[in-house]
Amino acid sequence: MAIDLNSRLKNAVFAFRGYNVTNLGKTPQLLAHPQYGPIVESYLTEASETCRDIIGRPVDLVQRVRDEKETELADYAEAIALIVAVEQAQIKLLEEFHGVSYQGARLATGFSLGEISALVAGGVYAMSDALKIPLEMSTDGIDLAADVTLGVLFSRNTVLPMDKIERLFLEINNEGKGMIGMSTILSPNSILVLGTGKTLDRFRKRVREVLPRGVHLRRNENKWPPLHTSIMWERHIPDRASKLLRTLPGGFVLPSPPILSHVTGDISYTETNSRELIRNWIDHPQRLWDVICKILAMGIKTVIHVGPAPNIIPATFGRLAVDIEAQTKGSRGMRALSVAIRRPWLQALLPSRAALLRAPHLEHIILEDWLLGGPLDDSK
């Protein structure tokens, strides 16, 4: 039996995914669907045209999806257009065929590129206009990625000392032999780090000298555009984006539903500050942990994951749920608190961080799976 989304909307958040090394998900099935297909194709076609106009070469996202051809780093611009188009199509399908209004949700959020997509879905910018900012910087992103390495800094035993880590970044950058910075705060004990040249190796050495034992740096072999770090300054991308944003159509309405920003970790959008936040989105780290905490503290019960094969947000919630369950198993007091946290009246009396105990009880819905498994409205 399909999950009734309308009954969950008032305590639901739509969570949009960002760029990843794989970006198709179940879009081929949605495109091939007899009812869904035309809408999915229309969004892919519009995004193809926008992408083509900006990068100056032919782009056919419809054919890419039909061929089930995954994007690579060289196709970064196409990946950007594909992800945003598919996310907008999924929201449209939800409304058109299932009578579920996106604006009826309590909240929206988006990791990385997903925040741009949330602004489109929320009515702040048209898709073709919003895509201009990430697409205009996509070629530079590819070029910079060639010299960038991603690392995961984590500790199994303690909270990471962020002040010391930031100091290490500044000291390494001050040497003038490359740039390094934090791109995402995953949790109090784990962050994503991006560095050019040999900076990650130098950072690893200093971590052993300065940080507590048990802090480790694990290298990722994939290449990533250095979004959300100061490495973007190398091509003056934030300043160039600011110039484009000044005359970008739209941007004078509140998003509906409100957007919990990964730039600030809070509900920060007003009728006039979206340009400033998008500019900061380029070189400020993603505050994923703050967003997770806010969602839990607000009493959200359902997270609807939008986009092709959502990854980092459901994975982060999943790890937190496992950690909470492992922690509460051995403590009668923690088990009692875990039960109590599901009572709204009592939750309001507890410290905000106690809301983390709600993580195992959140309902997660992968929208592309729901669309392919849910019954259609016969009137459509």
C-alpha cells in the first residue's frame, strides 16, 4: 500500500540532493513511464537548451537518460542540468498525478546543488535562470578539480577541534603552495576536506602533530569540483557570480515552503537576500550537521528525498540513527529519554540536542521510488 504523502506534509521536509559521481538514479524508468514520461522529457529538454546556450556545445539530456549513460567529471555541466531538471520534474509529477502540493510541506532543504533546486521549486527563480550560476562556473570547476583531492577527516572517539583545524588550513594556505579548506561539516566528528596539489598530504602530517590521537584522514579517489571552499577564489568565481546575480531575473519572493539553508544551517532566506546567500554558497562550507539538528529539533517526522538516487542526506541520517540506537541500547535512562522524545509536549522541555534521539524514528521516503510504486490519480 502506497504511503499517503498528503497526510504527512505538515510535518515533512523535502530534501534535494546535490552533485555526485553517479546522477541518473531511476530517471530512465521515470522517462519511460507512459504517464510520467512527457513531463520528465519536457524538463530535460528545457535544461538541455539552457546548458547548451551556456557551454556552447550540443546537449541532449533526454538521449543521455534513454541511453542510461552516466555523467563523468568532463560532463559536469550536463550533470548539473540533469540533477536540477529531474528534481523539478519529480515535484511536478507529485503535484500533477498524485495531488500532493510541494508548497504544503513544512520545510525544504538542499545539499549543495540541491539548494539551488529548492529555490527553483520554491518559486524564487525560474529553472533556466537559476541554472546559469552553476553552469557558468562549471568549466572552471572541471579545470580546478584536476588538481583537487577530497579527504574525509574523522574521529571515532572525540569531537573534532574545529578551531585548530581552521588554523591548520590558514597556515597551509599562507605558505602559498596550494589551497585547502573544509567543504562540508558532516557531524561533530567528521568533515569533508578539499585540497589542491600536495596540501592534503601536508595537512595529514600536521593533523598527527596537532590534533588528538584517533583523528584520521581518509582519501577519496574521485575528482570533485572544489565547490563550497576558498579554492573557488582561484578563478574569482564568487565575484563573477555576484556580477551575474545582480541582473538575474527573479529573487524577490520568499521561498515556499521555507528553505533550511546549508549555507547558514538555518532558515535564512528573505524576500531580498537570495543573491547574497547564493554567492556565499559558492565558497562557504555546507553546514549539513546544523541542518540535521534543526530538522530534528523542529519535530519534523518525514523526510522526502528528491532527485535521482539521493545519497548524502539519507546516509547521514542513517549513520546518526545507527549511532543513537547503539548508544541507547546500553542505558536504561537513555532508552527512557528516547521514548519521551516522541512526545511533543515533553520534547519542548528538553535541551535542543536531545532531539537527536528522534533520528531513528524519522520516516524517510525516496521520492523516485514512491513515484514508481505509488498509484496514479485516475482523473489525470
